[in-house]
Amino acid sequence: MGEPVNAGAARRVRMSVSANAQSGLSAHARPMSHRLAVGTMLVATLLWSIAGVVTLRLEAARSFEVTFWRSFFNALALLILLPWLRGRHRVLRSLRDGGRTLWISSVCWCVMFTAFMVALTLTRVAHLDFGSIVVWGDGTVSMNQAGTLTCTAATLVCAASGTPAEFTVTGTNNRVVQINASNSTISNGTDTLNFTVNAPATVTLPNSGVGNGINFKVGGSIGVFETSTPGLYAGDMTVTVQYQ
């Protein structure tokens, strides 16, 4: 009778040690509450959703430069967040025991990050500038895509040429890219003038390797009035590209 009791006690001791060891591992990790989990999901969704917007706002960067820095900061964030949320020892053990599945997943993520940026990138080269315009009456000032200025009324005096907006688009070789540019307004803080865009409908990417894109220029026209107050007029226009 005594021996079975001792064996049962021994089993209970082993179970107790096992439970203590398990709780010791989880003690290094930060428990994730429901609120923290929901908040993390919302932040991740927000960051993923603005990736394209941030990319389009870049003024000068090649595709692989963007890919490198995007991957670098992603790795830096994971190195900070994963040990904080799961515990350093659990993260290291997961990397050690991940096996083939872990490395296949890593390769897929690398391909996805690179393909996302190389697929189609638009960067701004120059801002549009009409220069100085002398106004004695109503009229329209137009700039073609080459930068040539034309004043449609004798009551307007403008320079012979200005600076059209210029962009570089990179992507897959020989693909036709559709250009979408929207009309907008310019203002000096007091008066507002309408700006009508003049952009090419499409461009064809060259057969010269990814990263060697093609430039295109955007002009436009503004209607000015004798009653417009003098000053520096400025505004924004939205230009996007997509494969046709």
C-alpha cells in the first residue's frame, strides 16, 4: 500500500515541477490583453494602408533604395517588438526551431517587398513654375509639356518659357503606363485661380532593365483676372500612374 502512495506523490511532484518550468518561460513574455491585441491590429492595418501613399510622396529614390530602407525599418521594428511581446528566449527558440517553413516564409516576404516597390514607382523630379505674369486684364496663361508659355490675351505679359512639372516612372520593361493627373487650384492666400492640367495620357517603359525608368512632363493653364491680387500663387496637383 505504501509504494503506490509514494509513486503517486512522485508523479505529483513531477507535474508540479513541469508547471513551474512552463510558467518560468512565460514570465519573460509580456501578456497580450484583448485591448493590446486589437490596438496592434489597428496600427498594423494603418501602416500597411499608407505604404502606397508614402511611396508616391517620395521625391527622389530608386526602387531598390526604397526596398532596402523599408526592409531595414521593418526588421528593426520586429527586433524590438517581438522580444517585448513574446520574450527574447521564445523568439530565439522559434528562430532556431523554425526549420524549412520559416526560411521559405522569409524568402516569400523578401520577394513580396521587392516586387511591391519594383512593380511601379513614381518620383517627382521638378515642380511646375509659370514664372512671373504681368496682368492688365482677364486672360489665360498656358504651358505645354515642353515648358513653352503662351498668353492668350494682349493684356497679359509672361515669359517665353517656364518649368513644367517632371516625374520619373519605373517598372516592368516595355509596359504601357497610364498617367492620371487631376485639375486643381492655386492660391496666394487671398484669391484662388483654377489650374487645368496638361499631361500625357500614357508612356511606355523602356527595354533597359528595372530601375531605368522614363521621364514625363506635365504642363497646364491658369485663368487670371484683372482683379486678382498680386502675390505668389501656389498649389498642389495629384499625379498617379498605373499599368494599362
